[in-house]
Amino acid sequence: MRWILVAVIVLATTLGEVLQAIGMKRHGEIHDFRPDALGRVVSTLVRCRYILAAIAAMAVSFFAFMALLSITELSFAVPVTAASYIFETVLAKYLLKEHVGWKRWMGVLLVAGGVTLLSF
Amino acid sequence: MTSSTRTLQFKTRILTAVVVLSNVLGNSLLSRGMRSVGVLLSLSPLPYVQALFNPWVAVGVSLLIVWLLSHMALLSWADLSYVLPMTAVAYVLVAVVGRLFLHEQVSLVRWAGITLIMLGVILVGRTSPRTTLSQPAAEKDSRVEVKTALRSMSGSQHSEARP
């Protein structure tokens, strides 16, 4: 059961974060952090399809994570989701056309490796 | 470093800190709350909604909403392949908080994991937060192109357009 939940979490997180990145890049850079300006940003974002799909995916991932936390420890639940780092970086390079140089690849691999070690 | 790159770096660092802190605090409170809620394995939404009435869960979820919004704001200018490893500082913080405040034992393997994460974060922190062109930058670039084209058309200042 726990591994089914892990698979659901990894897939939904990857999908959710990539969709979030696409939606936010289409929205454009946020400059103004005053509450009323942020309110306007939120009201624009709730009409963006990418953001809505991202929130749906994040919600699936969140509830699956809550279910996983109820049957396992946080120290198991957090590290196993590290697999999404690799998937997301690959998608960032090929789908979002980000420049992923050696520093970023090494960085992501070190982070994913480190997160895996934390579960021991 | 131009002032706009410095502003971008500053803004990115501050928001990364907000993302990390709200994530760590939110997840810790949620974890604490779920322990008193009990096993939650249901496809019906009702038990999940009931869990939200637990105060630990409620505050945890509120902080996770702050996390979601700040994460989205950060992604409005920064690369996903930058944000992803940078926010991994959260794992290090969880371990340090566990060691300092909950007096948990941190094994040698876990310290090794923490070291790897910090090395990864330092490496990625040395890259520019944004590698794709944003809208205003793209506009500026096209203006430069127009100016260069006009200049080469005028002929007299042709040499300036050469690199």
C-alpha cells in the first residue's frame, strides 16, 4: 500500500510542479508584493488552466502524502519522494527549455542522493 | 553585477527562505497532527475534512497554503531546475530541528545525506536563477535589435554594430 501511495505522490508532484512552472511563466514575473496586488495576482491565477490543473495535481499529491504519513514516519515519507527531482529536472530541460548546465545536474543529483541517504 | 541582477538575486533568496520555512513548519505541524488523528486510508473526503478540525492539522495546512503561494510566486521568475534543488534546504532544516529541539539522534549516514544536499544547494546557488528570457527582457532585446538594424541602415555608424 505504501509504495502505491509513493508512486501516486511522485507522479502527481512532478505533474503539479511542472504545470505550476508553465502557468507562472505565462503569468509573468511578480514585482509587487503588497496584499492588494497579490490579491489581484491570485484572482488572475484562478482563471489559468495550467494553474488549476497544477493545484488539482498538488491536491492529489497532498492527500496521498497525508495518507502516507498516517501509516509511516515522516522520515520515510519525505525521502522517498526524492525521485521527483530527477523527473522534474528532465522535464525542466526538455519541456520548459531551461538551461540545465553541469552545475545544476550535479546539484540535483547531489540533492536527490542526499535526500535518499536521509531515509537510512 | 548590474542592479537588476542584484535585485533578482535578493528577491529570489528572500522568497526561497519563505518557501523553505513555511514548508518545514507546515509539514512538522501536519505530522504532529496526523499522529493524533490516527490512520487515514480512505477514498471518501469526509475523514480528511474531519482531520482539518484538529488544531495542529489546521495550522499546518495554513502554512502549507503560504508555502504553495510563495512557491508559485518564486516560479513566476525563477527556473524550476533552480527552485527545486534550492528548496531542498528544507530537508536539512528538518534534520537540524530534529537534532536541536526534539533531541533525535542523527546517524552518520544522515549527516552524509545532509552534506550532499548542502553541496548540491551551493552548486545550484552559483547559477543564475533565470535562464529563460522573461517577457520584459525579450522586449528589450528586440528594441536593441531594431536600434542595431537602424544603425546599420544609416551606414555611417556601421562599425558599431560589429562585435
